[in-house]
Amino acid sequence: MGLFDFLTTDIAIDLGTANTLIMYNDQIVVDQPSIVALDRLSEKVIAIGWEAQQMHEKTHEKYKTVRPLRDGVIADFTVAEHMIRGMIKLIPTTKKFFSTSYRMVICIPSGITEVERRAVRDSAEQAGAKEVHLIAEPMAAAIGIGLNVKEPTGNMIVDIGGGTTEIAVIALSGIVTDQSIRIAGDEFNDDILDYMRKQHNMLIGERSAERIKIEVGAALPEIDTPPVDIEIRGKDLMTGIPKTISISYREVAHALNKSITKIEDAILKALENTPPELSADIYERGIYLTGGGALLRGLDKRLAEKTKLPVHIAADPLKAVVRGTGIALKNLDDYKYLMS
């Protein structure tokens, strides 16, 4: 049994639409964009992660970049398998893997279908996993930020990732009520692209939209510590000539307003479906924000105004889910009943 254990490598994976994080030996050892660069003719993998991200929207006809996950689920099974396999190879370890024998815990959106769940499991198995456990993202996020999910007290988690926003009320080691909507970081980028096209007659790429979101993204038109305006380069839709314009956080807040309103509505719906005793707990404890979307300036204040509840941003919202997944893997016997 000891030899068998030695030949098995335990890894926790946050397989995200925008980024994939891997935890190994209690440390986050891989944090890479979920993107793969391929040769168009041979379909051979040219690059993954950051290297592929640098090629995104800049490739010629010989190469293409693919994001195998869309809206929190696998959209391209084969590329997802290549990506998982490639990410695993990035794990720095002195122990040589004698075989592709891994035990994995992978987090998934709570609202995915059985077919989508099967796709995640199959991709992991094709990448070399002999044992795969799946855990819901909001549950992993709750564990990752240190909440005791086993106690008979209600906790509300809002995890805003790249493809989905996961909203869940957790108590007694289970999800009592949840909402999973496919509005999150990618939708924010699309909103910014659309705004730039309509308001400035300017065409920009996904990478520029992501930069705008990170550097001047905001949920409110008035915030206490506003970021400095940034200059963005793109193509003028009228002339086709490259140009530069300055973008402020107020413009981004306007661009993102519709999507954030949909997230607010989903939170209100989840609260509406929450049993009264758990509602009392949430009133006392508030709402916990995790995921990259939690870093949007003023979002906590906006949600607090809308729900009339305290809103807390996790200490490290980007890594909350993978940390929780890692804790669940390390204490598999204690948390196995939370997985599928």
C-alpha cells in the first residue's frame, strides 16, 4: 500500500474559464491562463498558459489559440485534456512521476448538467487521473476562506469567476439554495468591448478589455479611491487607423452596469429562496465575496446597498476556491461526502 501511495500524486485543481490553478503539497504551484495555442494543421499543442496568452489575438494563419472552457464548463474536450496534461507537467517536484497516476479533486460550477460534469471527469481521466472527485465551487470557496461548512449556521457565498457567478447558501455541509448564472468576468469583458465600439467607434481585443477591467474596472460611478485613467490603443472603426483614447473608471462602471444588475438580481433570488432561520444567520454574518470579480472596485458597497446586508471580500479572493479544493483533498475522508 505504501508503494501504491508513493506512485499516486494528489493534486487539487481549480479548472476556471479564465485561469487554472493547481495545488500540490499544500502550495499553489500553477496559476496560468486557461488557454492553449495549437498548430491549425496538425492540432499539435504549441503553448499553454501564459505563453499561449501572449499569442492570443496575435496569431497568423498557421496557429490558433483556444480557450477550452466557456461559461465555466468544458467546450472543447480534446483541448481541455491537453491543457490539463500540460498544466500538470508544470508542477515543480523533485519526485519523478513513474506513471500518469493522479488523484484529483476538481471544483465545478454548482449549476452544471450531468453531461458537463461527465466532460470534466473524462478530461481529467484522459489526462492521467485514476481517481477524480468533483466539488462545487461555492463549497470550495467557503472552505477556502475558513468558514465551518459543517455547522448548522447559514453562510452565503458569491463567487464571481471568469465564466459563471456562483451564489450559494451553505449550512450543515450542504448547499441549501443556489443560483448559478453565466455572467462573470468574460461577460464583463464583452460589455467593455461593446461599450468601446458603440461609444468610441473603436475596436479593441479581449486582452485590452481585460486590462481595462483590471486597471479601471468599477461597479459604481463614484468610489472613494478612484484609479487613474488609462490610455487604450485600438482600431478606429471609421478609418481603420490605430488610435489611442483615455478611459476612466466611470465609463467602465456604466459599461458593466447591466451585467452587475443581473448578478444583484440572482443574489436577491437566492435570498428569497433561503429558509427564514438561515436568513437570520446571513443577516448577522453577511455575504462573502470570492473570485476575481470580487476585486471590482465598489462592488461590495453596491451589493451592500442593494441587499442591506454586510458584504465581506475574501482576503485572497482569486485563490479562495483552489485553497478550499486543496483542503478538501488533504482531508478527503472528512470532506468526501461533499463531493461527487
